[in-house]
Amino acid sequence: MKAVERADELDPVNGEVLKQCTILAGVIAEAGHVNEKTFLANNFKAYLDAAVAVSPADPVLLHMRGRFIYQLTMLTADERDATRFLDEMSEPSLQLALVDLTKAYEQEPTAIDNLLYMARCLEGIGERDKARDCLQQIDGLAPNDGADEWHAREAADMLAKMGPPPAAPPQPDQQQQQQ
């Protein structure tokens, strides 16, 4: 984390430096020990806020913010109480996460991890058909790296658990032919 802090000290208003600090802080937070996660997540959130302030339309930052909000919605009440950064944020919601994830999608429609998080949010708000569409898009994409492969497998598992889409009701022409 010291290297991240040093990079930020050297160039605190450079959007690319802030984005890389955000990415590294997020990786460190996800890999951190349970006792450190809240502190590390606060660092991540601070870098994310600073980076978004400099580059508000950056699809990577929008994805990270949407994913972060999604993860906050998945916390238990006790976990949420243990986090300090929620005081600064309106109540996290899947719809709020979906706003940023959708903006990121509009700029990078083939980002597998973003499509997966969009699908999770959509399923969470009851939009199963739209979630299924996102997951099916992933099925047609070639993974760029190991993380994409992992996300693609996760998407395939999620799609399998959803089952087939509901059958469409017969169209008026089909009903007349059946009679």
C-alpha cells in the first residue's frame, strides 16, 4: 500500500495515477485479511472518489464504482455497521450500481466482468430476462485473460441456474392456426 500512497503523493491530480492507485487499492483490499478490509476499503473508496472526480466518464472507474456499490449491497447489516465509508454514501442499491455499470457498458460493451456484474444487479432487481441477455452476451465473447475466463465460467453457471427463458405466449396468428 505504501507504493500506492507514494505514487499519489508524487502526482495527486493525474487521472491515470489515481486510476492505478484505485485498482491497486482494490486488489489489496480484496486480498486483505478480514480485520484490514474495512480500512483498505476506505482507502479504495478515497482513491475511487478522487479518480472519478478527475475522470468522471472513465469506463474502468465507472465499473469499479458500480461493482463496489454492488458489493456494499451484499453486506450483512453487521458488516455494513462496521464500515465507515457508508456514512458518506447514500444507501447503496442495485439500481445505483447498475447506473455506473451501464455507463461503463456503453463505452466498453465487451467487458466480461462488467456484463457479469450488470447481470447480477439485474437479477437482483427482478429483471431476469435482461440479466439473461447480459449472460448470453458473455457466452459469445472471447476471454482476454484468466480473470475473464473465471468471470465467463461464473456467468455460464449463473445462466445454467436461471434455466431456459419462459416460453413466449402464442401469437394471434398461431392461435388461429391451432383452431
